[in-house]
Amino acid sequence: MRPDEFLRALDLLPASLHDRALALRAYVKPRRCETCQAVADAVRVALTAVHYDELGSAAQLLDTAEQLATRHHHACRPEHQPGRGQVRRWAETSAPLIAATDASWKGRAGGIGYVASDGRYGLRSRRPGRVDPTGFSRVLVSELRAVEFLFTAYDTPPVGMTVLVDSLPALGYLHRWQGGETGAMPAGYDLRPRHAGMKPTLVRLAELVARRPDLTFTHVKAHAHHALNEAADSLAHMARRRVEEPFDVRARAHDLVEAFLRDWHVALPV
């Protein structure tokens, strides 16, 4: 279950169950631990039961999940997610959370990337198939997909997060969505449901941004030696290159992000 799906399902819960399910949110991400997975399964089935107005069953399932979680003490770390990582050195930084996203396209190969000041980073490759929902604005849509990719690195985007974007058209859509224009989409973007009825990426992003006035989206000039922007740009290029030149990016990405974040944190005012 995706974090945004979990949060939407919470809206269906009565107050007596809402906070109980929310407290178990950390278990919902995939984990190798059997106990953590059992907690997650109970929570997911409870949310499904509420959808069918089976509140009694939902309460019993949450009882089971809470008992398992209490005996287990805390959720184990999630399984490794391909394309994502974190430089743990910066995980507990007290500085305001700032992130940068970027996209790269060349021919029929694309890539997106993000890096955050708490050490999280991600990169993802893309090669369009015969039926591509992206539409005419391939680069613009990819820039926005990179923002969504960043946000899904968290159960919910941290309060007050600042996102640096070097695409003015993408920034324009983010500001329009934050202002309530969630129906505004890049030209040609396919709005039909995706696999298993899931909403398109940009639709989910628009709805999230509209609910979060605390998020700040700011323009940063590309290739101006801004450490976070340069890191996101490098990750996006690395992801794009991987489409045509298969190679293991994990070590390269981690070392690259570590170097850029070191420069970023050293430059912060004391």
C-alpha cells in the first residue's frame, strides 16, 4: 500500500479508529520481518473492512495489529527499495529540510532524481513503451514525476519542506496545484486510471500538493553550482544513462550524494 493510499483510507475511519490506525503507519511499508508484515496485513485488511462498513471487524483487526506491534516494540527498517538510498550521516540533521529534484531526457531514454538534505536520495530510469501516457510534454511531466518520487520517499512529506526545482514550467504547475487548480495538467497527459485503477502520478501529486500549503516550491537556476540541484541533476543523468548502458549505480549514486551533501552542509551558516 502506497503512503498516499494509506492516508486516503484513513479518511474513511471514524475517530475511534483513525488514530489507532495512524499509529501503525510505520508498519505498512514492505519489510522482511514476519511480525512487521503480520501487523501490516492486519492494518490493510482493517482498512478494507471499513470500506465495506464492517467497523466491528476493523476494530478487531486493529486490536490484533496493536497486540503484535506491542510485543514487537517497534517497526523494523523497510526492505531496500530499488533506486532509493540514504546517507545516514545526515539523517538526524536539525537544519530545515530542503530537497532538489530533476529530470533528464535524451532520445527515448529518461531519468529522474532527487536528493534531500537529510541524506535521502533516489533515481529512476524510464523508457517509454508503445503506449506512453506522458503526452507531448515529456520533459515537463518527468520534472513533476521527480517531485512525486521525492515525496513518496516519506510516509508523508515533512512539514515545512522546501523543494528546489530548476524547471519554471514545472514550478508553475506546482504553484497552481497548491492554489487549488488540481485539474490543470500538461498537454496530452493521459488521465485514465493506471494499473489496478490507481490514479495517474501527476493527479496524485496535484491532490497532495493542494492539501499541503506548508510545502514550499522554489526555483533554482540549473547548472549554477548549487550542491543539491547538481546532485539531483547528476542522479537523473545517471538514471537516463543506465537505460542504454546497464551498470550498477548504487555505489556511484551513494558516493555522489555523499560528496554533494558534504559540500551543502559545510556551507550552511553555523
